[in-house]
Amino acid sequence: MKQFIAFIICVIFALSIVSTANALTISPPLMEIDANPGEVIEKAIKIIAESDVEGIYYPSTANFTARGEEGEPGFLEPEETKGYSLASWIEIDNTAIGLRKNERKKIPFTIRVPENAEPGGHYGVIFFSTQPPDLTNKQTAIGVTGKLGSLILVKIAGEIKEEGRLVEFNTVNKEKFYNRLPVEFFTRFENTGNVHLKPLGEIKITRMFGKEMSKFLVNEKGGNVLPNSIRKYKSAWEKNKGSVVQDKGFFAELKNEKNNFAFGRYKAELKLVNYQGGAKIIWIIPWRILLVSIIILIVVILVLRLLVREYNKKIIREHGKNN
């Protein structure tokens, strides 16, 4: 169940329908189903109206896919049946559903798995919208404004391929030199199999001679990578959370260098469980601290030289008087 937590988070976020406005709750927000080719599965979704709202809702289906590399979900029309789609297998009554205050209803639906269904993961969502579907406007991309959905994950038995690889490990903006912490890293992972994967790992920071300075997790929230897609995970080496001053200027950044100090050459080593890792060399040079330190040192030296010179003059004058 843990491997699907990221799907729940993505769908609830992406479908965000401003629940206070629509005042509708769907249970469950996620269904995980194992099935065989040719199998017919009967399920139901429970929809619940809040105490102070009543309304009319329209069911519809869509396919679930990855959009970009940041973990944002994308939704496609049921007619789009390529790859790992599921919506065309789902049968649900599209009749409008009226809900009174505090009312709850169970909405049945059927999943008819084709005999020739490909093994692996198939992903879809059942939406409930305040607006009727526009059957005259066929589009490949679906907006989710005014919709709440329940994600359906179906794993078809057969030849399951859990395969993936590290595409890239680097610092954000691919920089090598920094003046302070935090240093942000990204890990790009490609799923080359036919089911979703959850790559887990850690990044270890060591100094020039191997002393470990820090260690932190990659994909701490357990985000999944859908088949035939690449996902980017961000991680950060930081010293004091919330200690970075956002004001611009020399002295604000000087304070940031002091509160998030690091100095020298470091190696960031990525280790992924069951997959090949990577490494990155970075340098942290807090040049403002160095500059201020050098200026202070120069001033101290000049003051000392001046004091020594005045002291010598005093000694010479006293010696002349005594003679």
C-alpha cells in the first residue's frame, strides 16, 4: 500500500476542486486492484455531501498519466487507449446524481478487462463534476477544474517488468561552485518497465578525505514513476532549515554564509536501492566571509604596525631625554 501513497497525494492535489466550494467527499480516493485478462470486476465509490450543501454531480472517466518530470498527473480522454490506459475499460452510469444535505450514495461501476490486456499497470480516474461532460468537444487533454476524482490502479497479471535506470544526478542549475548551504540536488529516474516504480535512496556528502558530513533521503515522500516516463526528485543538503535571509544585499548574504557555513571541496554520492547511483563534486567558498576576514586582518595588521611605530617613537623620545 505504501508504494501508492504518492498517487493519492498527486491526485488529491491535482484534482483540487476547492472542496469547500463543492463540499463533496469521495471514498476511497484510491483503489488498488489486481486482475487477470478477461476478468470482470464490480466495484463502487461512495460520494458524500457536506452538511450545508446539496448539488448535482456528473460521473465521467479519464486515463491517468505522467505530465512532465515533476510528478504532476495528466488526464486523457477514455478514447485514448494506448499504453497503460484504463478508462475505456470502466463502465459507469453517466446519469446526473443529486445529493441532498448530509446524503451519501454508493455509485457502482464495472471494469471489463479485455482478453488481450497487456500485463502490468493500467491507470485511470473516475471524476465527479458539477458540470455535465461536453460530449461535442473531443479533446485529448482534460482539465480538472470543478472535478473531484478517485484514482483506479489496476495491475494485470502476466509478465511484469520492474525495470528502471538513473538518467541524471546533478545539482540544480548544474552548478559546481557555491558560497553557502543549502545545495540542492536533483535525481532523474526513468521507468523502462511496465508497472510503476518507487525508487528510493540517499545522498551522502563527504569531505575531500572521506569524512562524512551529511546524509539525506531521495524521494522521501515515496513518489512513483509511471511506465515509460521520467521523474525528477529534488533533495537538499542544508544546515539550518529556515535560516536563509531572503533580503538581497551584501550583508544579508554575509549573514546567510555565517548561518549556513561550509567550506571546501565536497563529494555528493547518490545511492539508489536496486539501481545504479552517481556522484557529483562541488566546491563551497564563502567568499563574503573570506573577504570580510581579509579586510579585518589587514586593518588589524595596520593598527598593530601603527601602534608598534608609535611605541618605538615613544621609546626613542624617552631615551633622548634621559641622555
